[in-house]
Amino acid sequence: MTAMANPLETIEQQDTPDKQTAEMRTPDASADACLLLAGLVNAAKTGFETEDALEIAKKTYVDVNIHDSRQKAKMESLEKLPASCYESAQALKKNRTAYEADGVFHSSLIDGVISKLESYNDRNLRQEIKENPDKMMELVRKFYHCG
């Protein structure tokens, strides 16, 4: 793997299957870094403790171009991420016990994040933008400065 990722590497590396990597997609620049990292650690911990983690990983592993029409079944089998702050708040409500387990996140913190997400009142944002494309630029001007 090392040689494949670093073709100019000359040192032969031993095969070390016990060393794994984790991938984190770049989060939004407005994310709270402390909460973000704590959430990632909590997610990893949950993954290690989940009995059927390997089955979940196999089911959700993507090794094809899911945007190719021939891969429609794979695309449809995957859960969709929330499309708005409101939907994110609902997902957090649904899964809050995973975040609150072992006191990682206090319930009042979760309540505050849910309240903040819901305060954006963007439940129908995609439809609003579809009906009024100028709204997209309004939102960009209002929020793009984050980070």
C-alpha cells in the first residue's frame, strides 16, 4: 500500500494488515473542531463496539461509480445524508443515545445543537431554491464567510 500511494518510496515495507487508516472528508468550515473530532472518535468507538460492524461495512462499502446508471441499485441501497439543517437535527434526535453514551456528549449540548440546527428553519430549503433560484445567492452571501 505504501509503495502504491508513494511510488517514489524506495524502502520496502512489510505487509502490516493490522494497521488501518481512517478517512475524514473535509467538513464544513463552520464546524466546531472540538465537537467534530469528538464525534469522529465517538463514531470510531461505536464502530469497534458494534457486533455486526463488518456486515454493515460490507453493505455500505462502495467500490463502483454510484453515479453510473448501471449502479442504480447500489446507489439506492445507500442511506442519504441529511439535506438541510432541519434534517440534520432530526437525525441527531434519532441517534442521540450514541452521542450521549458514556457521557461523551452531555444531553444539554445535544439539545443545544438540535435547537441551533432547527433555528435555521430550512426544512423546505431545496424546494424554496427551486422556486426562487436567487435565494441561493442570498444564502451564499449570508453564510459563505463561515470559517
